Amino acid sequence: MKQNDLYPNPYNLNSLKGRMAEQLIQDLFSRNNYNVFNYGLERLHPFLSRVLRNNRQTTSKDLRYMPDFVVQSGETGDLFYLEVKFRANGCFEFGEKYADYPYKNAWFVVVSPEKIQCMHYKRLKAGFSITPDTHYRLTSVRSFHIKKESVAEYEGYAKGFFTAFNRLKAGG
């Protein structure tokens, strides 16, 4: 066995981190009385997702940008789009990639090893960003009914999971 075979493929590891972040957010919302529905193309149609990866047509782009989840509040019945992003450095901002993002009422939830933050599409589009120094907490969003204790619990899970991934990546 070659030395490189002992370490995980960085692409697969990044994919796992993204899926773990999605699972954490799905569970966090479920535990706070939300119905959580898979909505993203990667989960609903993984083969189609791969087929459309390099297709530049408008419909293809709209499909690839489908948010990860639709969540429904058990208290109010309100529906929200959630796009979950894992960022090891805790930073997220819109760039050219999101210039034509079709889901103008989506919330972006950024999971890092240190904390979970969120921001609405409109603020990101206006040039705001999420960094380790910002405090855009799920509990600060008036439309969400997420308990602070739950967020703290899931931030602990994130820290544990992603610290373990880093140890794996470092080979020890």
C-alpha cells in the first residue's frame, strides 16, 4: 500500500464535511420543532447533480443552486429555504458564483468548527459576510424559533466532528 493511500482523498473529505454540516443543521431544526424536507439536488437526484455539474444553461444552474432544505416551523407553519455551507475558516461571502442565485429568500447557514451562523440572501447580496468575528446567530433571527441551548449543543458537536476530521487529515 502506498503512503498516499493511508490518507483520505481531500475531495471526499470535503464532501463528508459538507454532509455532516447538513446533517447537524437538519437535526438542530428538527429538534426545535421544525419539519425539515430535503430539497437540494445532491440529495434528491445525485446522478442528475453529477450530469449537470458543467452544464451552463439557466435551468441547469437553477437546479444546481436548489437550497439543501425547506424547513417549516411547527409553531407558525412558516416555510424557509436553507442552504448549508461548511467553512473550516468560518468565512462565507457571495462572489461571482452567486451573482445569479435564483432563491432570493434563502437563508445561508454556515457551520464551522467554532460556531454556527446564518445570514439571509439579501444581506449577502448587499455585500455583508460571515467571519469568525461576526455574530449572526440562528437565535437572533426573529423568524426562527431555535433555542440557545440547542445551538450551543450543536456547536459542540460541530467542534468535535470537525476536530476529528482535522486529525484524520493530518494522519494522526
